[in-house]
Amino acid sequence: MLHEQIKNNIKEAMLARDNIRLETYRGMLAAFTNELVSKNRKPNGMLTDEEALAVILRLSKQRKDSIEQFRKGNRDDLVKSEQAELAILETYLPKLMDKNDVEKIARAKKDELDISDSAKKGMLMSALMKDLKDKADGTMVKEVVDSLF
């Protein structure tokens, strides 16, 4: 299980004295505990792999937002640490589709739904996100949909 694997990785990071990995794993474990508590389960329980992936995905989105904000504030030192944590988090996430694949699917879905005007862009976006849930980044899907109109 992913939850157990993260716990074991904490021990390995401690032995290797790898502070960035250690802090990332500890953050993940804390987020797992918070998720358990929010679902009215015991804090020392275990999340399913699907629940753990949802938490890791949320953490990676937070890192991406932080990187963007730190860049705006010219805090390159913080950008580097967030990028390092993001790289570790992404090793646990399934590989996301690239922009070309998303564009092909979006064009096919647009033709399938017979959408021609930008007023129905939201309908296309909704249908695509339902199909591409956890397979593609939502921001990229939005960019692709915008480029089609």
C-alpha cells in the first residue's frame, strides 16, 4: 500500500540524511492523517491507494501554486525547495497525458458533441474533465479548450 510505503520511505530518508525527502514524506504523512480524521476514521489507520493518490495530487497542486506565487515574489530560494518537493510527489502520481494527446481528445469530443460556438465551451470542458479525470492536468485541458475557439 502507498501509505505504508511512505512510512517506510521516512525511515530510509532519515538514514540517508536527506532532509528534503524527509520533510516531503512527513508532510505527506501529515496530510494522510488529516484525510483520515476528516473522514471520521482513526488517525493511525491506513488510506487506500486511491485515497492516498488523491491526497498526493492535492499536495502537488499546492506546490505548483506555491511555485507560481514565489516566482511572482522573486523568491528563487523558495521556488527551488518547492520544485524539489514537487518532483518527489510526482514520482507517486500516475503519468499525465501530454498536450498533443489532450488536444486530439478535445477535438474529437468537440465534434462528437457538435459544439461550434464558444458559448458552449463550459459543456465541452465538463465532458472532457469527466473523461480525463486524473489523466490530465485541468489547467492544460482548459488551455486546449480555449485554443479550440
